[in-house]
Amino acid sequence: MERNLRSLVKSIFSEKTCRSIGSTYWRLWDLWHGVETSRLAEISSLSVVGDNRANGSRYEPSGSIRPLLEGLQIDFRQYGFVDYGSGKGRVLLEASEFPFSLVEGVEFSPQLHEIATRNIRKCRWKRKRCASVKSVLADATEFALPAIPLVLFFFNPFRGPVLSAVVSNIRESAAVHPRDIVIIAAGSWMPQERIDAIPNLKMLSKQGYRTVYRLIP
């Protein structure tokens, strides 16, 4: 229903009008849930942990991930969800509407992490199905992945060197703890060729700037 409505809107209105409608929708979504996820935040205005400020990007919320998650043929109860560069936590709030065993966001800005933590605490949940939802303040290159089957989400989180280090961590984690790992790469400047270089990676779907992969154990 939600996916069909978005397709209908895109077929009727111009791209600029669609962006305006989308922005209004998310502001209303924030109001409805009692959170704030819509305002942009430039990296230059934020403090960060670690030494990777130069490879970070401004906070810009992604669109809905619900259609992507609904398309995954997995038993959510057996999987954890990790959002790299989770910002104010909008993706975490949406992911928590699925029965993941855990939902975690990795964010290197203390200000954004604080907002995400507050959003998680204050959110007027309508369909929450995951009991463990949190934002983790950390440099993404130093984040240790949970040793369970995972869905990993990337939306323009950081530039090349950091992504290369994170990809290396994913490969190492998969080698030490073989398990199913699904990777969702989204965003217009996401350097997906670095993810494509992961061995034993299979593309499941691609739509616009959103690609879904599975790392075969």
C-alpha cells in the first residue's frame, strides 16, 4: 500500500514537487511520533569522536527503509540490524517496527547520538516490535559487529577510506563468525564499488540508488 502510494505520487508530480511532498511527510511523521529527525546538520557544525571527520558527511535523513526490509526473505527474529552513520536515528525507529533481535546505530557525532538517544526514548511507538534499540557513539572503523546474522544499512555515511576500513571489518567478522549478512547500500554518492569488492557477495536487487546484497557464508 505504502509503496504503491509513493509510485503514484512519483507518476503524477515533478521530482521537485515529490521532494517537497516527501519533506512535508517526514516533518509530519516526526510530529506524530514526538521526535526530530528531519533537520539537516552540517559536519562542520558537529564535534566527532575519532580522527575521521574529513571522511564524514552531513546528516541528511534517508527515505523510508520499510519497503527494503519488507522485501527481505529472512526470519527477522534471528537477525540484528545495524545502521552505519545513524545520525538522529530515523532508520533505527523504522527498523524497530520489525522483530529484529536487536537494532543498533553507529554514530560518531556526540550531538547526533544524543538526539538519537532522546528520539528512541521519547518516540511514541506505534508498531515497535524490537525490544533492544540503541544508538552507539563510536567511530565506525572501531565498531565490532554482533556475531549473529545481520542486516547492515549504509546511506551515504562516510567517504572512501572509512568505508574501506568498515568493509574490511565486515569481511574479517564474517570470516571469524560465518553467518548470513545482508547489506543495503543506499544514496546517490555511496561508493558501492568498495562493497562490490567483498568476496562471496551476491546482489539481490537494485532500484535506483538502493542496492541489496547478501554475503554468502
